[in-house]
Amino acid sequence: MSVGTGIVIGLIFLGLIWLYVSTWQRWRWKRIILWCFGILIVPILGFFGWLWTTSYMESRPYVEEQMWI
């Protein structure tokens, strides 16, 4: 990580803290965090489900439809 990347990530983090401090009484932060968590978890679970399904289907025997010459 370069210095510029560290500065950008640090400023984003400080910006999120500032946003929380200035809106903690007006916004429903638990609901926002749960939605963000759900938005991240659903694609990850779908990806691992796809990996499991493809590995399972490749391990099963299948019918040869054509002979190799």
C-alpha cells in the first residue's frame, strides 16, 4: 500500500465516523448495517454455493455421448 492509498482509506474511515457522529440520533444505524451486511453476504454465499455445486457435478459419473478417436 502506498502513502496515497493509506491517506484515502484513512479519510474514508474518518468520514464514516463523522457521518455516524453527526447522524446517530436521526438514522436507524442498526438497519443500515444489517442491509449492508446482507448485501455483502448474499453474493458471497451464492458464489460458494455455485463452487460447491460445480465441484459436486464434476465428481459424479456422466454418460459419454461421443467416442474419441
